[in-house]
Amino acid sequence: MLKRRSLLKCFLLSFAMGTLLFFGSDGWAQTTIKLAHGMPPIEDENIHRAVSVFKKVVEQKTAGKVKVEIYPSNQLGREREQFEGVKLGTIEMCMIADGPIAGFLPEIMTIGIPYLYSNEAVAWRSLDSSFGKSLFEEMRKKTGVRALGIGENGFRNFTNRTRPIRNPDDLKGLKIRTMENPAHMAMVRAMGASPTPIAWGEVYMALQQGVVDGQENPVSVIQVAKFNEVQKYLTLDGHVYSILPILINDKFFSSLSPDVQKIIADTAKIMVTISRGQNVYLVANGVKNLQDKGMEVYAPTEKELQMFRDKSQKPVIEFLEKTFAEKNVDKKWIDMALKSAKASEME
């Protein structure tokens, strides 16, 4: 009997110690969050700065009970694979551009309507409005991926190595790398160029080897990726506002205690502020830096911008209407995007 009691005490003690180690003294489970992104781990880089702050704040606020492991430079796969990983739950979080998401959520292509937003403030108001909230709630329901916030990739601009682009006709015959977003491809095609979707990690080499003549990206990305080394001409047309949603597996998020959920959600809001502010700062300094490194930069006039808009916006909207009809996606999302942009312009 004594021996049996001793064994029981040992069992209970082991169970108690194991429980304490697993949950911690305050009842929170020991949790590790793998957070992936595609950019290099450079301090001033937009995404990496935001995720670095997220790691520090979450670990501090949870007293180390939640550990955040950052995987930059596509270490856990390209952006599409990162989204798939979050969808499947093999990766807890990622922060990626919207392009690859279109393969899982066609509705997100409405953000890619050319010249939808005139500036950052208009884009922020629209994406933070009921339109943006409804769009990403649709993503959560359809894919199981929750958006904690919408960071900024920025306004995308054309670069190429062949000639200056001052109007849409200058794009004719060029091969332009785009994201894996059919709406972006439709836009490039409408301007007379050949869209070529290439995964982010392979873009520099494709430009260097002449697989494509040019690409389109925000100034901050062009600078960080050192595209000035393989591209000569930059046109500041700002054809599409590109986002950086902060994504988390919804089942994983829901499994966390309410306290931890709040810490993560609140810290994600800080990430949004950092991402947006950092990108505006990088763009403000980036144009001059790229010029100093040898790029020829051209800013289209209002008349020329209207030519770009006239050439591309209507064809892309028609493409989306056709695509949505084929995929049984409600066309209301197109109207919602256009109305939200117009309303945000008036605020």
C-alpha cells in the first residue's frame, strides 16, 4: 500500500510539473508562432521592421509565454506557399503582398483596379472602411486565414531596361514581370505589353538575365531589391496600390486565450502603423536615392496619367466582371471597391 501511495505521489507530482511547464504560472500555454515573409532581414525594410516590432512586443506582453520566430527571405517558401502554409496551419503567420492571394480569393483583385486610389490617405480610408473589413472577412470564411491588419506595400510603378515610359504606348512590346494576380496581368496586357508572372524570389535574376524587360513595384521595394542594378528607367505612374496584409491561421488564433488574442490583435495594429509610415518614408527618400544610383526617373503629367487610366481601368473592370461570372463570384465586390474609393476621396 505504501509503495502504491508513493507511486501515486510521484505521478501527481510529475503531472503537476508538466502542466506548469506547459501552461506557465498564469495559465497560458507555451506557444510558438512562425512568422514568414519574403523580404531580406534589413532593419529599415518595411516588412521586417514591422514583424521585428511584433516579435518584441508580443514576447514582452506575454512574458515570454508566446515566442515569435521570424523567417525572412522566403525561407518557408515563396509568397503563395506562405499563404498556403498559413491556410493549412503549418505556418502560423505571414505578411505578404496581395498578388498570390488572388488564387485563393478572387475578390481581392478589386484592389488591383488600376488608378483606383489617388494617394495613400485615400487607400487607407478605403481599406479601413466597411469595404476592407467585408473583403477580409470573406477571406477568413473562404480560406480560414484571418487578416489582423492591412500594411502597405505601396503604389506600384513601372521600371524597364529598354526605354523611358512616358505614356501607355511606350509599353508596347515589352515583357513585364507582374505578381501572380490576373488583374495586374490584364492591366499590363491592356497597355500593349506582355505580362509575365514570376515569383518574388526569382525576379532579380529574371531581370538580370533578360527573361523580362521590366517589372512593376513600389519605390521602396525597387530600392531594397536593388533593381537599379538591372533596370535603367523608372516611371512614377502609381498604377496600383499594393497591400501587405498581416495574416494568421484562424483556427490557431481562435485556440489562443482571449488575453493572448488581444495582445496579438493590438500589436498587429502597431504593425500596420509602422508598415504604412515606414513605406511613405522610404518612398520619400527612395526616388532621390535611385536617381543617385543611375536610374532615370520620369513623373508623368496629369494628362499622361489620364492616358494610362483610360487605357487600363475599363479593360480591367471588364476582365474582372467576366472572371467573377466564370467563378461565380458576386460582382458586388467591384462596385463596393469603386464606391469605397470614391467615398474615401471625398472625405
